[in-house]
Amino acid sequence: MGRFHGGGHALLIALMMTASAVHAEMDVPVKVGGRELTFHVEDGVDLDVAVKQMSDKFKELLPQEMARITQENTLEVPVQISGEVVTLRITKGQDVQKKVEEFCQAYGLEDTSGITKEVMMRAASRGFVPLLTLPIQLNDKTGIEFPVYIGQNVRAAAAEFLQSHGVQPTQEIVSRVEKEVENRMVANRLQPLSKFVFKTSDEKDLPFNVFVGDNITQIVDAFIAQHQLPADSKLSIMDHVVQSMKAEGLMPLSEFPIIVDGVQRLLPLFTGETVPQAVDKFIRVHGIDPSAAEKLREGVRMRAEEEGVSPIAAYAVKVRDQEVTLPLFKGSKVTDAVANFGKKHGLTEQDVQTLQKDVQKNLQQRGLAPLVEFKFDIGGRQAVLPLFTGQNVTDMVTKFGEAYGIGSQALDEIFVEVNRVLRAQGLAPVAEFSISWGGKLLTLTVLEGEDLRQVVAKFAQANGIPSENAPEILRQVSAKLVADGQLPVASLPVTVGDQKLTLSIFKDQTPAQAAAKFCQDVGLDASVAATLEAGLTKRLKDSGVVPMTEFSIGFGDKQLQLPLYAGQNIPDAVRIFVEKHSIPATAVEGLVKEVTRRATAQGIVPVAGIPISVRGTEHTLQIYVGQDVGEQVEAFGRKHQIAAGDMPALLQAVKKVLDDLSKQAEPQP
């Protein structure tokens, strides 16, 4: 017997047999219309019988196959006209637009836009017309249209299309076309913007798609109603959808209202986008004056950090010779953030612990994490008092008491406990300073071991003090701490073995005392003290803490000392000296000449400053008394990379200038 099975291979036109009967079972692949079938012939069946069976089967299947092909190649669209339904038929290959126009004209329909849209959508869904066409510019600037059909493998079709138009379908070009098609499909709501699958309590998968322009709340409500899900599942579904789309950059993390020309606009910030990038894009889109960028960036940055959508800090971490950024957001725990970072990048447990300590310390120094948190039981509930860098302990404890309605006696006990813990941890204030700003008296607190520059910068930022005023606050605070003996007057780096140490000198200490104490503390031989004393003395002079030299000046029956500091010009030093000792102003000119003469003789100030042009840039060669001119010129040449062949001529030119100056200084007869 013979029978048909679905499937099979290519069409075989004839059976090549010489026997009158089939002596082995066989499968004969045949094709009926567009269907591939297999005709099974059993062992022992007469060949004529087998062929007749096949012919009968063809006759049976052919009408079905013709009907199927007709259906596949025909689009029928029911159209309601004057209360009656009329069918518009279109065959594949026909001009759909023209058929619609002819149909509308035949039935006297004027408004054809609705019918055209419906028919084109159905035609595209059946592959009669492209879903969309993508304009592509060829190398010769010729423009062509790439048609995209439903169910089509875009990548393969793009490669074939490009090749047919003489363009080499490189991976880069094909990927670009594929991405642009995807973007257009999404923009035209032909493809979801994002896809989700939610699992029900009975383990059933429910697909959920979001298209461009969808209202998330509305489509979630419709999804819940369609699948009869519990009403309390709405929040979890909404949260999952929104957070996922934000993470994919399909929804902004946040939007910040900005007034532009009297109209409120929203500035969006997306995942992977920095605040400066978002602000710059917003400025370009809305034609805002670029000079406003810095102020706008700062405002958006503060709001983004406050909302936790932009990191308050980012750390560059070396992971296997690559620099990776660790972002930290407001409200996130350092331990969790670093642990997740370590897990993601395969850090060892020890590396994670070290990184956690470094990050925590850095955050504390910058005032982004509390130095210490105190927990108190207030009326049966736990209250937390955090203390940050730069905060005044008394002020913070007082505000804490006001916030929780704590009585004066209980507040005194809290204050004592806070100070006890701070002292035990070495966090008690080293000093507190009153700073007047904007009509208010502000308090700046410095704790043990804190970086003074960071404390002042954080204090200025927290109190709205412009950054250009911070250096003056730092100078005043530093001077006070130095005067109180809490900061060194100067420091000198010293290497002992493989250790890098610091030799510091405090108020009322002499360089000799500081050097001797340092040697004693670190176990150095006392003979080293003289070398350290000389280095410390030079550092004090270079930093302007102590004078480079003092000139003895006779005034009346007194011998007064006129100090000259590093970086100080002689006229200024003389004016200060004259005012301090009530010397007549008429003496200033003579004193300036005298001090200049002595300072020059001591090699403290240059005897001459000679301008020299090096590759178009002018530099000054300072010549000092007591130093070899040749050595000074050679050092100048090395510093400015002057060719060795040019050095003799330079030396001769410098000597000539010095000779001319010397002749000018000689008294004339």
C-alpha cells in the first residue's frame, strides 16, 4: 500500500523503475503546490497500483492546495458602506494603494484615509507590502529604499539587498542598517520598546510588551484585567517595568524642571549619562546661552545626588591593570556597594575589605559619610545622631535634642557620651572657628587627623560660600592652628630606610630642637641632626616662615634688624621696617639701595636678570654674586633644552651683558 506523510524533500518528477512491482519499501518525495510531502510505497506493491494511488491522492490534495495558495495570496478586507459589508480583495503583487483608491472611487467614498490605513496595516501584516522602507545612501551618493517585510531576517535581507546594489555588506554596514530598522520599527510601534515576561503563581509565563507612547499605568491596568491578576500585584509589576526600562536607558532616571524663557521644561537624566552630558544636550536643544552651563550643571548635580540618580562620589579602582569606576549613591551602604563591585569584578575578600576601608575613609573626609553615628533610645524608639566632617558637635547635639524634644538634663548626658566616644576614637575637635558670612556667624570644626583643605572646601560648599573665598578661610584657619601649636610651622620629608617620614617643626621650636627630637623618636644617630637642621632651616626660609637673612641697620643709637623673607621684594621689606620703627619716610630710598647692595653681595637677590629667547619664548636668566657664571648659564641651558652647540655663544653673550652692566656701575670721572 502507499500513503502520504507531511514533510519530505524536493519534487521528484518521475519514478525510475524497471520492475513491475516494488521489492523494497521506499519514500518518494513529492511537492504539491507549495507543500512538500512524502509518498510512502510499501514492499511488494504493484508499481501501477502505486502510481494510481499517487495520482488519486494528487487529485484529492490539489483542490485543497489551490484553495490554500489562493488564500495565502489574497487579502480580504471587510468595509462597511451604508450599513452593508463589502469585501475589498487584493491579490499579492497588486498595487495595494491603487486598489484601495479604485475601490473607494467605485463606491463613491470621499474620506479614504481610514480605509487606506486599515488596509495597509493588514497588507503589511500579511507581507503584501513592506512594514517600512529604510532610505540608504550608496557610495556614489545614490539613494535607494530598503524594504522590510514582516517575519523577515533583517540582517540576511540587508546583506542580500546591499550586495544586489553593488555594496560590499560588511559587518559594520549591516549592523548599522539592522539597528536603524530596529529603531524605526520601535518608533512606528511595529516592535515593542521593551519586552517582559511575568510568571503567575501557577508557573504560567505571561508576555507583557511596552510600545513607544504607551502609558505604563494604563497598560499595566489592562494587563492585570486581561489575565485576571490580583489587584495588589500592580505595584510590583509597575516597579519592575519602570526600573528595568530606566536601567536600559528607555526611561529617564529622573526629570528636573528648568525654566527656559519663562516656560518650564524638563531636563531628563538617563542611565549611563553624566550630569554635564545631560545639561549640555539640554542647552543645545533649547538654545540656552552656554555661559549658563556651569550654574545649571551644579544645580542639576545637587538635585540628582539628592534623589540618588547620580553618584555622590565615583572611585577609580585598578582591576587587573584596568581602571574601573565604582559609583556610590546617596543612601547606599558602602559595604553593600563595594561587595557588589567586588563580586562583579572578581575581587578577593581581602581586596574588598581594603577597598571598603579606603572608600569609607574618603567619604568621611569629604563629609559624604558620617565619621560616627550615635544611637539613642528616645521614648521607646531608636534615634540616630550622625556627625560629619566640619560639623560643630554642640550645634548638632542641640539640634538633635530639639528634633526629639529631649529635656536639658538628658541632653547634657547625651553631650557627655558623644564627647567621650569622640575622644576615645580620636575624633574630638582639634579646634573650632567662628566664620562670619552673609550676616551669620558660622562654626567650622576641625577634627584630629582631618585634611584641612577638604574640611574648608566642604564647609564652604555646605554654607554657600563661593569657592574663590575658600583659600582665604584656609589661610586664616591654618595661621590660627599654627599659632596654637596644633599645626606645624613647616615640614620636611625624610626617608629612613624604606620608610617615608615627615619631620615637622612647631611654634616655639628651633630647627635644632625639632631635628634632635625627630632623631630621638625614630632612632637615628644624633650626627644626622645637623643635616636635618640645615634642611629644615632652608625649608623655613623657602616657605617664608623665617627670614632668609637679616640686615643690621643703625638708627640713632640703636642697631635694628631688617628681615628679608623668600618671595618678598626689597622695597616692601624696607617699608614694613620703616613703619615698624617709626623711621622717617625720607630714609626709604636710601635704605632700599643699601639693602639691595647687601642682598646682592650675599647672593640672595640676582645681580642681573637677562632676558633670553628660547624657541620663540622669552625666559629670564638670573645671575647671582658668588656663583660661577658658566655654571649658571649651563644650568639654564639644561633646563630649557638648548642645543650644546649654541651654549658657547650664549655664555659669551651673557658675559658681555655682565661686562656692560659692570662698566655702567663704575663711577664716572
